[in-house]
Amino acid sequence: MASARSLGKRFGDVTALDDIDFSLQENKIYGLLGRNGAGKTTLMQILTGQEFPTSGAVEVFGQAPHENARVLTDVCYVKESQKYPDDFKVRHALASARHLFYDRLLADYAQHPRTVVLSTHLIDEVSDLIEHVILIDKGRIVLDEDAGALREGAVVVSGLAPLVAAFTSNKTVLHRESLGSHERATVQTTLSDAERDRAVDEGLCSSDRSRSVRPSSRWSATPAATSISAAASSPCSGSPSRSTCRP
């Protein structure tokens, strides 16, 4: 449905997108995740024909989207901030509350399947909706994976920061956050029995789908398998923007 090849975008000396490649399939809900400034909005603007890439190529429905009425007629881009018509009342604004958007999106998607991209850093809001995760950071795609596989393959480890750092030193860390002398890391892996035993011996909290180990600690473990947010979150806040593409 849409694809990018060696896509890059610069604004002066700032690199917003750095040589990225991806493809979006028809009739699937994607989560485009990442912190503020990661490149999500720039990518959405290029996909919807509102920005030109500096390098590389992007196609939507097999064609370049820029100034292409045939493509853009079938693309709906809902931005983070929308201007309401002048005659709108407060009740109209309240009726478009965010939680209603997701409910109605799913109901409409069930009747009219199409490709949907939810671009957000409020990952908890969309974790139950998305089927595929694209995680972008500093203009580069760092994760492009089916949501089910991501839920199965993520582990959260928490405890004293030096012990967490040592435990995760040879693993792919998707996210870290600190609180005083403690740290929590989300790792793209599953733990072996030996690793779980090591976590217990070192006083760490760990959680995976096959078994949960929760020794006493200042932080309790977060089950990574139950939420996309555990595997793909980053320290961020704000409101999501959404793009719905109809083939």
C-alpha cells in the first residue's frame, strides 16, 4: 500500500529522517511510535504529500503522493491539532473526545478494512489496537515488527541501576528509565531459566511471558507481554495524530 526506500529529510542542519526503508501492507493497523522529535510527524507529512523528501523515494498506492490528486483523494490525515468550523459549539468539540475516536475507528475498520497508521507517543492508548509496530528514534527506524511477536519477545528488568546495566549489557535494550538509584529496562529478548535465576540472586525484578519473577524491590516488574507500551515506550507525552489510507 505504501513504501519508502532510502528516505531522508533534512531541515537545514537538522536530519529529521535518515535513510529509512519500510513498507505498509493493505488492511492493517500500524503504530508509528517514538518520542517527540523522533521523526514521526515528518514521515507522516511525506506520506500524505505535505512535505517533499530530501533524498530517497516514497510511494502510496504505487505512486508518489506529492501533488497527486489520484493518491490524495484516498488518503485522510488527522493531525494532532485540528481547526473546528467557526459554527461549531462546545458540544461538538466534546463529542470528538479521543477515546471515542478509537472506538469508532475500530468499528468502521471492521466494516471497511483499510490501512491505518496511528502516529503517537501515547503508546498505552493504542497498544490494544495496533497489529504492527514501527518504532522510530532520531530519524531512523529501530524496530519494525509484528505486535504479537513483540508482546511475546519483550522482558522488563528493574532494580539497582548498576545491576540492571550489567544484566542487560549483552541484550537489545528498547527503553530505559531511572528513578533515583534504580533503573528499569525493557529488553527485546526472552529469559532462560538460568537468567531468571540470576535475576533472583541479584535482587532484580524481571517479567516475561513464560514465567514472572518478582523479588522484593523498590519497583515492581511490568509484564512486558501484556502491553506494547512495555516494549516500545519512550519518555514522552502529548497527543496522537492519525492517518487513515483507503485503497
